[in-house]
Amino acid sequence: MKQMIALLTAMILLLTLPACGAQPARTARDREVFAMDTVMELRVYDSSDAVLDEMDAALAALSRELNAEDDNGGLYALNRAGGGENAALADLVRRAAALSARTGGALDVSLHLASLAWGFPSKRYSIPTEADLTELANHCGMRLVSCAGDRITLQNGAELDLGAIAKGYAADCCRAILERAGVSGILSLGGNIQTVGKKPDGTDWTVAIQDPDDPGSYLLTMTVTGTKSVVTSGDYQRFFERDGARYCHILDPETLSPARNGLRMVTIVADEGFLADGLSTALFVMGLERGIEFWRAGNDFEAIWLTEDGTVTVTEGLEDRISYKNAEVVRR
């Protein structure tokens, strides 16, 4: 998986190189880091490595703090203690709870115990019994999570897993670093792409979306203007197979089992990394029809869906920005 991600991100960065003959005002500086259990590629246009150093340090700290499996981090401590005071995490959980409510529960950051039962964190995979899932339902669900000021309370043994929003939040933190420094760049944080500012040659950024059936290639490319977050969630990123069936890491909060609704992937384009990350998971859980209706009810993101039969569906705001010629377009 790491090799596939590295190949994809290298391809993405290649697609963002200045056009032939362009003279960027600042030098392109690249760095590869490993954080949040994935390879991250950072490209900035600057005269020094200062912002790269700052982002590197921020990503390392967030990787530790937001990881439910890292016993040196704040999230691990909260889960073990059934809650506690942590201002930054309380703010993040409040935002996650609000997005969970907006998505009708399709986003749920309280499913750590269910993820453990399926073996995704440890990669020692297993299939829980119906009795197991029934018991887990007593310990999972946003109803068991509450915040009051800086204090988070987890009831009935619930544990948080912020994987659905962590990289998006990290992208927002990195974007803030670049914006404070007045530096443009493009970041590939695993499946999350964050563009910041304008390309030095004045053209749009170009982002590639991985082909689920061929990890060394891409399904389509899209152009992005200015500062945007592009996040993809799919059944091919983390999964295991048993008896010919695929079980992906994205759990449906209603069943506590891997989501199965005819989708291979969902890509979200939004102004904010946190929003794009959370919605990519939520819309994957929703499925195509429900996801389209959710998009029609809002105005703060665009989306692309790929179904199991190979159909690409795109919202109208991306119709003229993607390279895929046979996409079905949905309109408000």
C-alpha cells in the first residue's frame, strides 16, 4: 500500500509541475514524510525549507495526538480514561459531532471498538459474529460522546477513532502554515490533496484520482483553482478479502460492518480539508442516490462517485474540470 501511495503521489506532483518555459518566482521544494500511517508528499514554492520544516513538525505531532493506537497521544489517553480535558480534541470532536448530525449519522467517529473487532488497526483481520456486532452497538454511536467546554465524555466504554477526519484536519493546519508564510504549494496527505494559493506559472493545479482497479494509474484528472481540498475514500484503500468478498475499512455506523452500497469510491472537493475528509467517508456510507440528494441540499462541496459497474457520476460544478468524458452529470 505504501508503494502504491508513493507512486500515486509522485504522479500527482508530476502533474503539478510548471508548464514548459514558465519561470516561477520561487523554487519548488519537495519533501516526503511518513505520518498518520501513510506516505505524504509536500511541494511548496519558496526560497527556503522553513515552511516544510514547520509542516513536517506539525504532521508528526498530529500523527501522534490523533492516533487511537499511539499510547503517547492525547486520543489514546482519552479512550483509555473514558474522556478527559483536551481543548484541541474537544473542538475537533464537537466539529465532528456537528458534521455527523448534518449527515444523518453517516459520519461517526465513535467506532474504534468496531474497527478493532474487524482487525483494521492491527491488520489481523476477522469477521465479527452477529452477536459480537449486537454487543458492540451498546458501545458505539455518537449518542455516547459529549463535550462540555474542554472536557470530552465517553459513555459506556465508547472509544473515538478520528481517522475519517484526521488527515483533513492536518491539511487545514498545513494550509494555515503556508498562508501565514504567503507560500503556495500542493500537499498529498495519503488520499487527501490540498492545494494552497496559485501555481507560480498562473495555471490551474492538476490533481489525479487513482484508478481502484489499477493502483499504478489514474481514473481521471481534474483541474483545481486556488486553495482547495480534494479527498477520496474508497473500498480499495484498506481492505481484506474472505471467501471472495471484500471488506473495506469504512464502516457503516448502522451495521458496524464495512459499507456495501455499490460504490468503489467517492471524491469530495471543498474549501476546507476537515469538511472534504469527513464528507468523503459519509457519502461513501450513504451510497450514490442518498449522496446525490445530500449534495443537492447543500452548497459547500462538489463530488465524484465511481460505482461497482464502472459508472462515473459528477456534480455539475466539476463537469468542465475533469478529464473523464463519459461521466453522468447531476444538477440541482
